[in-house]
Amino acid sequence: MSTHKLENYLRAYRKRSGLTQREVAFLLGCENGAQVSRYEKRRRVPPLRTALACEAVFGIPVSELFAGMHDRADRQIGKRLLELRSKLQANSGQKVKASEARLKEQKLRWLDAHVGGEAVEENTKS
């Protein structure tokens, strides 16, 4: 069962800490609390440096602070992993050099290790 996650939980962790937006802005090196407000309200996505700074401020991994974004990225990457695996398998009948064949097998092993079991089964049935 999939539960809907918010794009980010910055406000929740800020409130839990008791810090104001201005105080968090200071810790992040922002000019004022307005920038933190834009991040909390999902009007802006913080740059990686700021997201990592949020992790340092709150002691919460970026993947949890930005859970909704993380889940969406996971789903998108999962689909692309399956697509890449299918493309590599579709070209298996072509004649290639031994080194290319070894590289392709290495890629397929890596993909198999990174694609969820049920996704692989689903993809191989069709």
C-alpha cells in the first residue's frame, strides 16, 4: 500500500525544533526567512547545497526531509532502469565483440541488482 508523502517536511522539522524561519535561514546562510518560507511551501526547490545544509541543521537525511520528491525520483528511476534493461536485452541477438558482450553482461547484472524483483518479473512476463 502506497501512502502519499509531502514533497518536503521542512516546516514540520523546523516547528519540532522550535526554530523560526529567520533562525533557520541564518543557519542555512540565507539572507532572510522568506527563502525558507518558499522552500517550506514548495514554491522553490532548494539547491543541493541548501538541502544538505538542512540535513545538517535538523539531523534528518535529505531523503526524509524531501520524502515526496525522493519517492517520485525513485519511481522515475525504477521505470528507466527497466527500460534500459529491456533495451539491452533486445539487442542480445546482435553479433558483438567479446569485450562488448562482457560489458553488456556487466550492465545487465548491475541492473538486475538495482531493479526490484517484482518489477523484473513484471517486465519479463510482457
